Amino acid sequence: MELDIKIDLPEDFRMLCEIFSIQPQSIVQLIVNQISFPHFYTHSNDKGKWATLILLDYLDDEDHLDEKEREFTEYYLEKFSSSVENIKETDSAKAEDAAREIIREWHKAVSKERAKYLLDNLPSEE
């Protein structure tokens, strides 16, 4: 998926990009490429974990989940965590694959739930 976005660049970031002759979109793309729950939870000592920590910090600060969504999220995070913990000590690649499958399952379930919500709340035709 490709996305055209418009963001405000803070002065500190903009100046550092100029000092080091870095295109800001290169840094943003690097961060986005490194956001991964499967990799984060199976390679907890890698330097690539920082991008995912930014996402986790955002999720922790934002109160964007209602009670039902929070329960749904907790179910999949628990499933995710237990699956990863059972495998990662012996085979981190296998654990990452298992985690990615749970993320796909979670994504499918969320999409289905959101579609159901939209369909259930369509105005009745008269």
C-alpha cells in the first residue's frame, strides 16, 4: 500500500535532516518499515525495536478503544504473547511466523467486526 501523507516537520527534526543531508521521508519510511509486533516480541534485544515502541507509546497514550474493542484487543494480545513465549526460546524465526499468523487472524477478525458494525447500523430503506 502506498500513501500520500502530509505532516508537519518539527524544527529539530527538519534541522537534523538538513545537517545530515537526509530526506525526511527516508527516515519516516525507515521507522514504518521497522514497526512489527512479531519482530518486536521475538527479537526483544534488537535495535529495531524502537520504532515499535513509538507505536506502543502512542497506543498507551491514546484512549481510542471502547470497552468492546479493548476486550477484543486484550484477547489477541494475550493469544499473541502466549504463542510467542512458547516458541521464541527455541526458534525465534518460527515464533515470528506464528506471531505474524496471529496478527493476520486479529486483522481479519477486526475487519469482520467493523464491517458487521457498519452493516448493522445502515439506515433502513423506506
